[in-house]
Amino acid sequence: MKKTATILIGLLVLGGCSNLNMTTNISPAPEEALKTYKVEEYSMAEIGRYKAESLGKVSSSFCRTRNSQPKPTESLLIGNLKYQAQKRGANGIVVMECVDHKLNNDCAEFLRCDALAYRVDFDTL
């Protein structure tokens, strides 16, 4: 009940920002990102305790080319990893690595994160 109320309040607050437009070179759109709350992040040791099917690797990166763009953060990219995993039918991810390095002169700041997507079966714990 408390979780439902929290989500409802969050959606109402976000609804008040419906005229806000944010443009980035990373997906998902903010309204799509809200759907990823069903995807949990696990460590490799944790995922080993569950009956989990690997659905493959997901990867996300962000190149900051202008100062007006937000700085690349792990939380931003992990949200994108969860979105990609959910599109594959996953409900969990294991982040393998996040690395920051400069690709070229056009990319002032760069961050890439890789994860494994999993479908965790909670019915057979």
C-alpha cells in the first residue's frame, strides 16, 4: 500500500512537469525510464542464489560533447541498462563494469557501462 502511494505521488509530481522537455543523446525517454522500477540490480554472487536465465549483454554509453549537456553518470547509464534489459524480458541486471575514457577530441567526457540481463524466477526459490 505504501509503495503504491509513493509511486502514485511520484507520477503526480512528474505529471506536473509535463511541459518539461529534455533532449539527450541517450535513451530511454524519462517516461519510459519510469517503467524500469521492476528491474533490480544484483551482484554476481547474488544472482547465483536465484534460478536466473541469462538473456545476454546490454551496454550503454554517453559522450558529452557540449558543456550544456549533463555529465555522464553511472546512475544515468544504469537506468538505460535496466530499460534495455526490460525490453528483452529481464527483471534483473548484473553490472559488469563502468569505464570512463576519452574517445576522441569531439567527446570531452565519456562513460560506458556493460551489464548482463537476467530473467529471475522468483516462483522457484
